[in-house]
Amino acid sequence: MKKLMFAVFDNVAKLYMQPFLETNDGTAVRAIQDAAKGDHPFARHPQDFTLTRLGTYDEETGTLNQDNKADIIELKTLVGE
């Protein structure tokens, strides 16, 4: 089965955080909204982070295709500043 792979890019550190798999862009955004609550860095500094689709991960072959890599949303638009 193929799933989409996402990671949050830290615009200050210039690094991607640990990647995660989701069904589509919408479910990835929802997962980040759930994570960006309380005292989480996403909630404290939303301007520092961008959700990025890294590509498509094939669970059967273990391959990653990055033809569809794209920035999805800046967290500041989800959480507010």
C-alpha cells in the first residue's frame, strides 16, 4: 500500500523533524493541529514550522518517491500567532 510521507520543517534550525505517514494532505494537517496544542513548540512558535509532504512511501517495496514533494502549510496559519 502507498501512503504519503510528511515531515515538519523547522525554519530556524533548517532541519526536517522525524517523518510520519498519513493518508492524504488533510489528515496530515489534522495530525499537526492535534500536536500543536498546549506547551508544544508548534503552539509556542508556529511561525518557525512548515508542514512538508516528502513524497509517497510504498509499504510493500520500501521505496520513497519524491516526485510530489511540496510544502503543504505554514503552521502559523493553523495555530495563529
